[in-house]
Amino acid sequence: MRLLAWILATLTVFLGCPTLALAENVTVAVELTRLRLTGTRPTDQVILNGRVINNGASPAFGVRVILWRSRDPIRDSSVLDTVVSGQNVPWGDRLNRSTDHYFRVTDSTTSLDPGQAATFTVRATLADLGFTASGAAYVFGVQVVGTPDASSNYVTIGRARTLLAVPGRQQRPLTSIVAFSSAPAEIRPNVFLDDHLAAELQGRLEALLTEAERPGVSWLIDPSLYEELTDMADGYQVMEGDQLKDGTGASLAASWLGRFAALSSSRGGRTLYGNPDVTGAAIAGAADVLQRSLAASASVEALDDLPLVVLPAAGRIDDRTVKYLRPAKADAVVASTAGGGSPLATGSGIPILRVASLTAAGPGPEDGPVQRSQRLLAEAVLGRGQARLLTSEADIAAARAASPRWLASSSLETLLASAPAEPPAALTIPVKNPRLGRVTFASIDELAGDLTAFSDLVPESVLAGRSQAILSKAASGSWIGVPGSRYLRALQSAVGKDAVSKGVRLNATPRFLMSSRTNYFPLTITNELAESIRVRVIVTSENPARLTIPSSELVTVAPGESHTVNIRPEGTSNGIVGVTAHVASESGRRVTPNTRITVEVTELGIIGWVIVIASGLVLVVATGWRIRQVRRQQHEEQE
């Protein structure tokens, strides 16, 4: 027995190891390119097309692609979630009972060399596959076998898995929702941060509008985008450094809005103004973000009769987000983190609109256009319908690739009017889910304070009058992952404390000489901001007992101009007094830093002049009296 064991071990070392080592270098990648299901009867066929690519270092001989399947039906959305995530991929086996079930890429003496590719087609009936249940999904795919040395030592050198949705005879409702939104661009009326909307009106937004014009497709629009396009349509300018240049998208915006106006409002809805990052705001405890967005949304009267559907960034919400959104009283909150099931569910009293992912695939790590389409169809079968959110041209293509006849178009209005299904499981998002941080929301609160101060300084400011809209845009989910929001920085450079301090200056002579009890001395206010300011000059004396100085009257200084105000100090005694002056808004908010002025009081006053005059009179009288005495004395001496 020991001798036999030694012989077997020796044969394994000298014969088995080279084959195994060689086999490790023979691998093929498998791409599934098309999957068709001709019907749901047992005799109907499943036809699978794909490509095999030798991505190894050695040639492969006798390459065959063989059907593989698991006959365990998936009937529940929660089970499907575990299969898709790779936690519960069922066991299966090969099917090669007929020549339809496999495809011979090369024979045993012909090689598929490294870098070479070949296409394949395999097919089988539902009965052959053992897929006897309708209204279910199955794990399905192929295995590729081959030999590295043209021998009969066949090994598995590649595989591909996908899902196969087998619907019942009843149609499932499909709600396709186009979302019109973009990163905010407007800084103030007719002035935009950049011209990206002009490019999108010829690309992504154009494609989305064309899709929304198709029968049965619903839509959502961000009121902020609607306002910006409306402003663009009559002409606008774009910031380029410190200069402004004419924008290029006015006619594009006008044309787009004309087509948008023709869309059926019964298939439409609106989002929160600016689509703020409500999940980030909930985590940061920034309650004002929601209130500002609701206030800004209410000002867009053209859309205020549409249902409100909250669109969190990437559809990622948790239970904290749902609680945060209760005051909005929204018709629905879009979620991609609510798991499978019916498109509309209830979460803490708020309707949760569950949308399917158009980019996720599975089962496990398997990915490709076939896997994505089949996952969508499997979720639609098990969820008794589906809602899809389309935000890009890629989304449109993915949705069209997964639109069989058994999915019947249903409107957003119909979906929102339906009875919500069971509450979803606890809504959770990854701890490291991208969102705006606390620092960003703190900066937005600081900007809110700056806008309040700016409205006091510039009572008729177009910026201050739109503070709710501006702050909502600053909190947009579009800025997630953007290092330091350009939009926020642009606003801070216009209304921030530093910008105002640099834009408004006070000039005065550093030393002023008073030659009387009251005098006037000039102070000049220069306004380099883009709007007129209404201000006064406040002067403070370091010695009020010697010198008092009232504030100036309120004055309006136009942009790019200077205005001189006359201050009237009043002195009570001679001496030198230090004073400070600064520009303040109507309510008294400081605008400029202190300007130091030295005032020297040298006036004599009325008593001084009386003394001078009296002294002069005494001198004249005394002189006259002395002359008279001299003359009398001379006269007496002559006698």
C-alpha cells in the first residue's frame, strides 16, 4: 500500500502538476451580448448570445460554451436582493443534452490563441431548463470548458451569470420618470457662473426632453432649473474671471421651454428648489435647508400646482432623512435604498417612491448590459411593477433595452394615487455615503447672515431679495464631491463680509483744524460694489466732553461712484481730540473698518474777541490820555 501511494504521489508530481500549472494560464472572459425570451410557455425558447475572449497567456483547445442554470425559482424581492449582492447565489448545473445547449468554438486540435475572440449562440426551451414557474426569476448563464494541451483534460476556463425574468401572463406597470435638473448656474438675474446649461440644452437636457415627449413617459423638474432657463431665454451674461461675456444659449433655452410647455402636466411633478442634499442636511441638523427650499419653490408659480416629489442625491435616504422631510408634506420621496418590492411604499407616514437602479447588475459581481437589463426585469416581475428615474442619456438607453411588451406604461399621477404597499425595511445608507458635510452647511449659514447684512446695506438688492433661492442652490446635491463649491465661493465674493469691506471705502483727511466752535469737515464714501448702497458715516470722539460729533444723514451711493458727506463737530474747549469714523448701514451694521482722524480745536470764542477789542480800546484811550498830558505839560512850560 505504501508503495502504491508513493507511485501515485510521484505520478501526480511529474504528470499532474504541469497540466495544472498550464491550466492556470488558460482563461477566457465571457461577455453576454443579448438574451431573448420568446414566450412563457414550456416550449418557448431562451436564446443567449455572447463573446468569448482568450485573456490568458496560453492557447485554449476544444473550447465549448455550455448552458448553465439553477432550477430554483426566485419569487421574493428580498431573496433577489441577496442573490444580486452575491450573498446567496444558488447552485446549478450544466445543460448539454442537445447541440442547441452548447456551442463549439474550436475543436480539440484548434486553438483559441491569447487575444483572440469568438461569438457564440446557445438556446434551450423553458422545459429543458426546468424553468416551470412564471412570475419568477432564475439564475442562468454559461460555462466555458477547454484544454490547454489539446488533450482530453477539459477544465472550466470561464463563465458568465445573469438573471432571467419569466413573467406571468399579467402585464406589470412601468413608470418611467425623466428628471430635469442640473447644477445651479445663475448668480444673480441675467448673470451666470458658467455656460454649462447651453451645452446641456444641446446634449443631456435635449435627450431627456425628447424622451419625456414619448407617450407614457412622466417627468419631474427642478424649479431652480426652470427659473434659470427662463432667465436665459431673454439673454444673459457669463462670468469669465473679472469680466462678463454674452452667453450662447438664449435661443436654445427659449426653444426648450416652448417644447416643455407642451408636455402633459398630468404626467409631471416638481422637486424641491435646487434639489438640496436633504440627507446631508438631516445628518448635519440643518433644518433651515428644507424651509428655504420650500419657500423658494413656492415662488415659482408656473409649477406650484404640480405634485412635490423630493429627489435626494442619488436617491440615497435613511430613516433620519424621512423624519427630516416630514414638514415638506411631499407627495413622495424618491429612494434607491428602500430595497425591492412595489414601487410605492410607506415610510414613517411619507410615501416612498422606490426606483430601480439602471446601472446595477448581478448576480454577484457579474456586470454587463444583459445583466443590467435582466436585473431590471427580474425586479419588475417580483415587485409587481417598477419605477425608473432617468437622468442621463445612458439611463435612457438602459431603460429602452429593458422594455418588453409585458411592461405597460403607467403615469406618475397614477402611481402616486395608488395605495402604498407595506413599509420598507429600515432605510439605511452606507456610513461613507457621499454628502455635503457640516462645514459646507456652516458656510451656507454664514452666507445667510451675509445676505441679511447685504440687504440692509443694499435695500433694493436683487441678490438679497432672492436669498431663499440662492441659499437653496448653495445646498444643492450637485455640489457633492466638488472640492469647494464654485457657486458658494462666487456668492461669498459678491456679498461676503470681506467683499463688502473691500468694495466700500471711507476716505478722510487724517488731521483737521477747527478754528471756531463749530466747523464742517468732509468725509468721502466710495462704492465699488455692483449695486447702490444706502449708508451713513458714524464718528466717535475719544473725548466727548471736549468734542462731540453727530453721525451723518443717510445717503445713497451709486455703484462705481463716490459721495462726500460733511460732518459738523462741536468743540467746547481747545485741545487735540482723536476720533474714529466708519461707514454703517441704515440699521447701524458696520460696513468699513475704523478710519482715525485727529481734530485740533483752536477757536477763541466771543469772550476772546471782547477782550481783544477791549484791550484795543484801553490802549487807544491810554495813548490819547498820555498825549494830552504831554501837550498840557509842554504848554505850562511855555508859559
